[in-house]
Amino acid sequence: ATRTKSADVERADSGIGQMPARKWRNRASETLSSLQAWEAHRPCTDCGERDLPVETDVQNCNQRRADLCEKCRKRRTERKESVLEFVNTEASYGEDLRIIKEEFYLPMQAAGLLSQEQLLGIFSNIQELIDLNENFLEILQEEIDQAFDQGDDDLMTVCIGEVFLEFVNMLPAFQTYCLQQSSSVNMLNALEKEKELLRIFLNVSQNDNTALRRMNLRSFLMAPLQRVTKYPLLLSRIIKATTEYHPDHGSLREAKSRIESHLEHINMKTKQEGNTWTLRSFRQDSKKKREVINIEMRETALKTVGWLREETRFVMEGSLQLAQPPDGQWVKKGSKTLKFQNMQVLLLVNMKRVSESSLESAEPGPVKDAVLVLIRDKNNGKFHLLREPLRLSNCIVSTDPDCDDTFELIEIRREAFVFRDSDRARTHHWFRQIRRYSRELGSWKKRRNALPNIMISTPHTRP
């Protein structure tokens, strides 16, 4: 009987008594209620708001984790439609390019209706545009297919902006075609009046060829112009439906800015050549004007270094003040003794691609070369180089604590330059970027902390 009572007492309170046990059960119940309440008001995965309807069914717990608020659900639907519109219209544009080649160019060439020079004058660089469209569309379609295969029915993992920036080299191809469009149409009009066989071929093709949808050659030749001017609108729709927290949001805005700047650049070139037509008018703000100037400088820099556009990265570009000290004692006297002049500076890096495939072009290989291109401020409508590019593999970049508003670049066995920006923080950023690539290049980069194996005067050298 005694053993049974002891067992009953031990089983009743487990050594902690009835009151503590009741408080513990109440606290556990309150905690469970709080967790359930938090789950019921779990924030939207896109915007973080908590306006989801309250759910009490335990079976819907997992479903609530993936739920979105009504605003974000609608936004995702709009984004998916905009992404698909971008891809589908790119495919339709590619079909028009194929028609230009297969239904006009090749038959006219095979029949000998026009000479090769005349064909080139009318169709310009249409083959280049076809190749770019095929590669661009292939990557876009792979992005869509991969998203669906992974269960991403909303296409949230599709990054149109990043893909567009990887194919930014198609913009100069559009520029070449657009600038020749006026002369192409004039040549076609003249040849159609001159050659009766050509006129008959174009009329029969328009009326009897069902693939042309009763459109004439001039309408199809306008396809690249219409496509390049539609990119900003399509990108704007995707941007509007993409939350700012999405990883592609910044790339989408940059892509839109790049295409608009190129359109402005094409319009400017068109006016310079005396043509009256323009692609599209954009708001003339200072940012757009600066970007157009940057495009001109990039073209000048690329022609100077002779690199392939798809292997070139413009790491930094902008205005810097430059001085060439007569001796190495300027540090003791201070930078005020130097005579600075304004200069446009571009830091270009030549990257070796891992693969020739456009799909892997986002993964650059090692740095092959890096240069600084120094361009004088625009004079008489043209840019002029100060000198040949500075190859960072032959340069030492240093700074001094006593002159922290400047940095020095010494070209081995040649010249020395002192640079500074009006903003000290930006001066330091320029210094870090240039020093980074100068250390990565050169046969001496692994010796003496990236200093060349030559005699350098100690007072003039700064770490």
C-alpha cells in the first residue's frame, strides 16, 4: 500500500507540483496560439505586407506559405504576360527577318535581278541582324523553358534585363542598319523604276506569296527599325510589373537606359548626315545627353584599341583632372603646384570568354589586357585622343597619405601622370579599380607585391 501511494504522488506532479505544471501548460498554449496567429498573418513573399486572409484550417498551412497578397498576385500575372510578349514579339520579328532573306534576297540573287553591290545597298547588314536575333531568341526561350521545368509558372526566375545586357552588342548592328535605311529605300525606288523584271517580281511576290501577308518589300525592310524602337516600351512594361526587390530590376532599368541612349545616338547621327527622319523622340534631359556622349567615346576607344566588342568591358568612364609632374618632388610641395587639365578617361578591360557560346558569355574568363584611354574634351564636334592608350600591364599605380586627393600612375620607363576627381571618394574608387587591374597583369605581377623588377626611387614610390 505504501509503495502504491508513492508511485501515485510521483506520477501526479512529476516532482514539480500541480501549480507550476498548470502554468507551463498555459504558457505552451499561449505560445502555440501566437505561432498560429503569426502563420495566419504570414507576410506576402513579394512585398512583405500582411493583408492575406486569415486561415484557420491546419491543412492549408503549407499553402499559406506560398500565398501572395492580391496586389502581388496581379503583378506577377502582368509580369508573366509582359515577359511572354517580349519573347513572342522577338520571335515574330525574327520571322520577318527570315522572310526578307528567303523570299526577297535569295530569289533576287539567284535570278540575277540585282548585282551583289546593289543587294548590299538595299539589304544592308540583314544577315548580322538575323544571326543576333537567332542567338538572342534561343537564350530567351531557354530561360522560359527552364523556368517551366523548375515549376516556376510565374516566370519569376526569368531575367530579361540580364539577357538583354549580354546581347547589348546588337545595338550597334541596329545602328548600322538604321543609318543606311534612307539610302536603301532610295536605291530600291530607283532600281524599281529602272528594272522592269524587278518591278514584276516585287508585284507578284506581294500578291501571290501567302507568306508575305500582302506586304511589300519596303514594309518588311522597316521591321528592324520598328523592333529597336519597341524595346523601350516592352522593357517598361516588365519594369512596371517587377518589384524593386527582384534581382533583375536593376538590369531592366539599365537595359532600358542603354537602348534609349542608342536611339538618341542614332537620331543624332541621322541629323548629322542631313536626313530628316528620326527613329523616336525622347525627353532631352542631361542624363540622356551624357549617355549619348559616352556612346561616342566608347566607339572611339574601341577603334583605338582594336578589341572585339563582345570581349570588352567598360569598367569605369568619366571626367578626371590630369597633370604630368615635371619631377618626383611634387608630393612634398603638394598637388596645388601641379597644373591640371580636364580629361575624359575610360578604363577598358579585355576579357577572354570561357566559351564561344552566347549562353556562357556571362561567365568571362581571365583578364587579357586592360588600358586607360585618355580623350580630350569634345572640340569641333569630335573627340581627340591625348595619346595612345596606357596599358596597365606596364604601369604602377600608387597614392600617398599626404596627397590623398590624388593618385599617381607611372608608365614604366616613360611618363608619370597624376589624376584626381572633384569628388575625393570617387578619386579613391578610380584608384582602387586601376590598381586592381595593374596588379593582375604583367609578367612581374607575382614579384614584389606587383612592383616591377626595376630600380624605383624610394621617396617617389608610395604603397
